[in-house]
Amino acid sequence: MTTQVALDVLPIIISAIALTIAAVSMRRQWRSARNANAVAAILKLFEEYRSDDLKMARRTVFEMSEFDVESAPALRDLPDEVRRAAERVAQYFDHVGLLVGHRLAPARPMISFFGVGCETLWEKLAPCVAVERQLRKVDYYLGYFEALAALSEKIGADGLNKKITTKMRLGRVPLK
């Protein structure tokens, strides 16, 4: 009787082991596919960040006048060239923030790549965005951009880059 019970249970145990192995394998394949898609999306975002169009837009925003909340115009009321640049930069970082916020792009590599640029650009545009939010009567306009800048500040983009290069033992090439 004991032998018969063992023979009856053995196929169930083997099936359970096979099912566990298949589930683990499927999870690894899913994670690998997700990472491959994330890498492709990240590379596309990096490529866009380095495009001439976005470089010029970032430069225009960096060079624009600083405003405090009381004297800031809405984004829509900036001079045309500055408005176009500000909207281009803000929408780009809002999209990146959306991807990071929904974990479709990993936060640390994105923040490491942008450095403090995201934070600095947010600081330049924040007063204008605040006025734009009031006019639109929408508290979350460009909220993903703001969240990305806050996360960048929290993680510390400069410190993160130093930590990564130290951890990877990346050296410096001496100047000649």
C-alpha cells in the first residue's frame, strides 16, 4: 500500500517541480524582455536629449530671465522663442517623469544621465508653471516634470554619479 501511494504521489510532485521551473523561467524571460524594451526606450530618450533641437531649447531656458512667483508670467505669456523652448523642455521632462513614475524607465540611470540639469531647468520654469497652473485651474500640469526634479534632488544626481563611478572603479584620464 505504501508503494502504491508513493507511485500515485510521484507524478504530482514531478508536475509541481516542472510547473515551478516553468514559472521561474517565464518570469526571467518576461524580466529580460521588459529590460530590453526599457533599454531601447532609454536610448531613444538619450538620443532626443542630445538632439540639436532640445539642446537649443535647454540653452534658451537656462539663459532666460529668472522669475519669482509674484512676477512670473505664465508659460503661454513668455516671448514666442522662449515659450517654444520652455514648452519643449517642460514636455520632454514631463514625459520622462511619466515613464519613471510608472516604472517604465528606471529612475537612477535617467537621473544620473540628466545630472542636475533637470532640477535646474525645473527651478527656472517652476514660477511660470505655477502661474500656468492657476490659469488652467489644474494643479498637476507638468506634474511629472516636477516629480522627476524632486526625485533627482532627493537621490542627488551629483552624488549618484560620483558613487557610481567609484563603485565601478572608473578612473580618470590625466590631462597632458
